Amino acid sequence: MSSPPHSAPRATPGQAQEIKVQAAVNAPRIAIESVQPSLDHGRFAAKAIVDEPVHVRATIFADGHDILAAAVCWYDDEGRQHREPMCQIQPPGLDRWEGRFSPRRVGRHGFFIEAWWDTYATYRDELSKKHQAGVPVGLELEEGRRLLVQAIERSEGALKDAFKALHGRFQWLDHDAERVALLLDGDTVQLMHEANTRPHLTRSDVFYPLEVERLKARFSSWYELFPRSETDDPHRHGTFKDVHKRLPMIRDMGFDVLYFPPIHPVGHTHRKGPNNSLEAGPDDPGSPYAIGSKEGGHEAIHPQLGTRDDFRHLVRSAADHGMEIALDFAIQCSPDHPWLKEHPGWFSWRPDGSIRYAENPPKKYQDIVNVDFYSEDAIPSLWMTLRDVVQGWVDEGVKIFRVDNPHTKPLPFWEWLIADIRGRDPSVIFLAEAFTRPAMMLRLGKLGFNQSYTYFTWRHTKAELTAYFTQLNEPPLRDGYRPNFFVNTPDINPYFLQSSGRPGFLIRAALATMGAGSWGMYSGFELCEGAPVPSKEEYLDSEKYEIRPRDYTASGNIRYEITQLNRIRRENPALQTHLGLAFYTVHNDHILLFGKRTETQHNFILVAVNLDPFEAQEGVFELPLWEFDLPEDAPLHAEDLMSGQHWTWHGKWQSLHLEPWHQPFAIWRIRPVH
């Protein structure tokens, strides 16, 4: 019979209790809670912009009355550690602390927080209070001298010499008041800080990742066009060379991102005809989202658009005009896509050998089939092939991708793909076209999408816009979700624009450009196109199914106003983000009044928009004089950024009148009168 296995002796009840006590003794005395920016307690990376301060806040407190100190320790994209002090912010009774740092490179960063008892600050506070109260401080001065001796004993080199000199000065002084002054002196405090042993040092239990991105991830102006429609003849397919001719006009309107729907070969099987009809004529171009034919798939260029060299030349020419090309990444296939023959295991086949077409009820896409990410043959080859498609276009100089319906693809796929691509080139930007449930839209931002389409398209009233803009400025959306306010898309012809005429387009343009750092428009918006399919948010004669030449100089266009709005955005840093927004009082439910300002308030913009496209609206509004710490009767300088006029307001109550047929909005830059 074998002997029982050896086991460690069981602790006695007394020993077990000692172990528990020791664990309690070793537990942190300082609490670090409610850390921001943070997404799901560090599971995902919060978003930041290169060369701009990251504000780190936390609730930090401990037992007793000892003074605490704290620091934010952050790592850059190369793993180098940096440290910045934190300080308490007002009101002090809430124990909120703040520190800040400015990352200098794009890429993955991270931070944690340290806090400790500041022994000398506690001593200094007690000494100062007693001395000011006239209480004898002889014993406290001896305690201070011993603190100096202890600092000498644990210091080395120049720091030890400095403490020896300080101790000598302390001993040489004859009067208590002089010794108090020496111990309270700022130089002494700095020396003691350098020699601080940081008792009860506590670190946050999470390392908080931070994705630092280039400015265009937060501030960009998108213009969407179909290259095939850049023609003067609906029977002639436009080319990349034709797009060249539009570059100066698009640049002059102030756009810096030129976005194309898919530029790949279009399938023939079940090709859609005009207005989404199921029968296509021999010359109908079909939907560019039915990707793939014998000419190639996602890696290929539609032969009628031009060659790869033509595309490369366009990318370079756009850059010369101050714009980047953005491409559509749509993970879907025409039945003619080469992958169906080369990799049939990437798709789900029905028992009769057919394949189910794509649907997004009530919409049906008979010309499109979807891949199966989790089929046996798809792992890992499909995932890696899709990654290689994106990387291939990055290698061609494309750094911005609008991703079609990412919420219908596996979330783990996006987290992996974006990290993989940005791990090689952190300047790449992904825009999520996900009009879906709020939790999913936020999750995509957490997974790495830099921007997202939004519900802005369906927010029209003062109450709706106020609630939505406010929500975007609060956690968790503030830290993980960046809006791009598209005013229209080839898929969405908003009901508001179908009947509001030119004033409605100006209203939405003003709200988008002033409300968000990034905004976008689909070509035709500047011409106030809004003819709908009856009772639907879809365009009649949709460009998704036919070639649509346009006269961009047609009367009634709003190119001038769009140009001015984009100019105002470029010239005013407060408008280059959706953050920092506040609403102000105006006594009219048809007028929205809000302000945006930089952290230093050197740039403060006030925006008023008449939300009624049919009637003039007027109202009394409240100037935010208190934001400048000014009294209610103070003067305030104003500049109309559309007209260039200047004037001075006196007092906080003013009036405005906005006519939709003239200009349904006003944009003022305000500052105190000096």
C-alpha cells in the first residue's frame, strides 16, 4: 500500500488569523478610484490626439488627515516611461485629482496612477498653521531638523550635499521664525520632494491603454463622390482622370478627405438596374457594392475607372491639393467574385447548392452574398486575406477607410484587424458606417474605429439636438466614440432635406460643421438635391445604380456657404472637436444656441441656428458673460465670422433674428473688451 502524498502542514487557527491580519496590514491605505479616461476599466483604449494634452482624473483619498501626493505615470509608443504630477482640483472635498501629459507620437500609449503619503507636506502644513496661530513650535522645529537628517542619510551625491548645507543653515539660525521660514521655503520643499520615500505607495490596479491618433481622426471634412459619375455624359463611365478635374473645386470648398464608394470590378449576376430594379440593361453599371467579377475582387480596380498607375497618380495629386483619398472597405461579394470559386469554403451554401443573398430588412441585396467568418475553411485564411486587402491599399498610399456595416461582422475580427494594421502604421484611420444600436456603435469605437457615423441625421428639434450633443460630450462616448456628422449619404436621403429646400441644407450644414470636429457630405448636397423615392429616405434615380453627371455651378447651390463654414472650422480650434460644447438660453424653441471654446478660452465661438427652414425666427438670448468672469452689464466684443463685421454687445441679454431664405444661422467669435 502506497503512502499518502506529502502535503504542507495546515496552519493553526492562530496562524491563519495572523496571515489574515498581515494581509490586511499590507493592503493599500490609499484608494484610487473613478479613473478617467478609461473604457471598461482598462479593457479598451481611450482615444487621444497627438500633441494635445491628455487629462487624467481620479478620485484619490486615504484615512486620516495626512496630505497625499500623486502622479500619472505614462508610457509612450516605444515603452519609455514618463511621470507627471497630479494635483487636487476644485472643490477639494470631492478628492478629485488631475494630471496631464501630451503624447508626441501616434500609436498605443498607456498610463497608471501612483499615490502616496507626502510626509513633508503634512509636516509643513502643520508647522505653518501652528506658527501662524502663534503656537510655540520648538518641538515641531526639532521634528523638522530630524527630517533633514533622515534625508541626508538616504541621499547621495549632490542631493546629499544640498541637504547637508540646508541642515547647516538650519543649525546656524538663531530665531524660530527664521527656521520656520527656511523649512517652509519652496527650495526646501523641492529638495524634500526629490528625497521623498513615498510611504504607503499605492498604484492603480489597472494599466489604462490609450490610443493616440493623428489630428485628422478628430478633425476632418469629408466629400463623397462616385468616380464613375465624374463625366458629362450618362452613357460614358467616368475615370480617375476625370476626378482630377474636380480636385480644385473640392479643395476650394475646404474638404480634406475625398471618399470613394467601392472602386472594384462590379459583378453581372443579379446586377441591379436603375432605382434598385431587379433587371439591369446591358449598359447599366450596377451597384459598386456588388464587388467582384472575372476582372478581380477587393484588391482590383474597375477597368473602366483606369489603371493602378492612374489611381496612384490620383492619390498623389489629391495630396498636392491638401486632400487624402479614403476608400470603402465593404466585406461582401458579387456572386461573380473570384473567391466563390477559389475559396468556396468561405461561404455558407444552402442544401440545394445555392447561396443566400444579403438582406438588411426591409432592404434586399440580390446582387450580394456574404462570407462566413467562422466556417472551418475561413479560419484563418479569410481573416488574413481581408487583412491583406486593407494592407494592400495602405501600401498604395491610402490611410483612411470607411467600413461598410461593420456591426454585421464579428467584433473580434475588427479588434484584431485594426490592431494589426495600426500596429504597422498607426496613422491609418477607420470610419465605422454603423447605423445601429447605441451599445454596438460604442463598442466599435472601443475596438479601434477612429470615427463613426451617428444619429445626427435623425436629430432635428432643439430638444433632440441638445440631448444628443450633450450625450456625445459625456463618458463613455466622450472617451471611446468620435462622431462624424454626415449630412447625407447615397443610402440616406433624410426626410428633412426632401422638403425643406435650400434653407434646410444650410441648416444641416451649419449644425454639422459647427457641432462636430468631423463632418461629411455626399456630392449633390451642395446642389440641394433631395428628390426622394416616395415615402422613403432614398434618392430617386439613385447614383448607386446609375451614372449621374452634375452641373456643380447650377443656380441655387450652396458652395459658397460650405466654403465659408469649412474656412471658419480651420481658423478656429474650438470647432475642431465635438467636445467643449455648452448650450445657452435663447427664448425660442426653434433656435438652437451653443458655444464651443478652447481650454484656455482664447478661442470662443457662439453659434445660433434657426431650425425652421420655412419661417424667420427671433428671440432674446443670454450672452455667456459668466464664462469670462464678467459682470452681467459688461461689454463683449463680437465678430460675425460669415460677414466679417465687428461690434460690441453691452449686457448679457441680446436679441437675434434669423431668416432661413437668407442665412438661417449666425456664427460669432466673442471675447472680452480690453
